[in-house]
Amino acid sequence: MSVTPQRQALWVRVCHWLLALSIFTLAYSGFYVLMAHPRLYWGEVGNDLTPSLLDLPLNDNYRPEAWRENATFNTLPHKPVSASRTFEIFNENGWARSLHFLAAWFFVVIGAAYFALGVVTKHVARDLLPGGAGPYSAVQRYAYTGVAFVLLPFMALAGLAMSPRVAAAFPVLLDVFGGYQTARTLHFAGLVLLAVFVVGHVALAVLTGFGRHLRAMVVGR
């Protein structure tokens, strides 16, 4: 008796690769923005003169003492100092911020479409949620459910909380996250967890037949 091979639906494959592309774009542009100030804070305010929660030694910009002082404004209160940072993209990462925000909305739209189609076709209940009858193990189901329906929405909300326009329109977001800098730190923590998931996801595909899984996500079989 022959067994009909299972196929990945076309909409699943399209959403998978579009979401993967948007996540890669978000990671690249977000890392580029982070390089300009690789210090993380907790609360409302964080800057060069406040203690950080975590310094990321990605470049010398995490060390305020390494910055070269250019000028001191003696006529102004508290004598503010202008300093040049050691990383070449300082004040030249506007394109990365714009790309990050654009890719984020692209991700939200595709993610919402994936969820809606997944509910209608029962793909979510059958293949992703724990207790379903699909081909994935319980560990995979918990991982997919946690990333798709907890981690990624959380990162999207934290990212929106860092947008001045969105925060001005919905200040409750900053209240929920406890301040702009807390939202930034939690957003970075979400990136780390997402990176761990992606590494594990790819490693599992390699260990169980990378060509077979890649074919399933390209041609569906």
C-alpha cells in the first residue's frame, strides 16, 4: 500500500520564508543600531552619564571613558560635554532605524496573516499547539507555540513602546514595560531568545535531514 506524502501548504511556505526574511532584516538592522550605543539600562532614562544594567563589549562604545571629548560648553549649566564615539556609524544609522521599523510592520502583517490562515485551516491547532495530531514532537510544539504566540508578540510590543510616536499615542505601553530603557533591554533579551530558537531550529533540521526539510519548505513535499 502506497502512502501519500504529506505536503506543506503553499501559504505556509510563503509565510515561512517571508517571516524568515523579515526576522533576518530586523536582526541585522537592530544590531546595527545597537552598535552605536551597546549599553542596556533599566527604567525610564539611560545615557552616557548614568550607570548601565549591562555593557555589551561589541565595540569601544560601551566604554564611556574611551570616548574623546570634543568640547565643553562652559556657559551652560552643568557644563555638558560633546563626545565622539569610536564606532564609525554614530549618528549615521538613520537608515537602519527606518529599515528596522519598516521590517517590523512587514513582519506584523505577515504574522497576522499566518495566524488567521492557521486558525481557519486548523494548522495552528493540528500542527503547532500542544496536544495536536501533527508530525511535530511535544518539545517542538511548545517551542513553536512559545515563540510564535508569546515571544514574537512580546518583542513587537516592546519595539512599539520604543517608538516616540506610538508611545505618545499609547503611553500605557511605556507604563506596562516600566519605561523606554526597560523596553529596550527586554527587546534585546527577546532577540537573544529568538537567536537561540533559530539556532536550535536549524540544528534540528540538519540532524534530521536538512535536504528533506528544505525541500518541504520549498516545494511542499
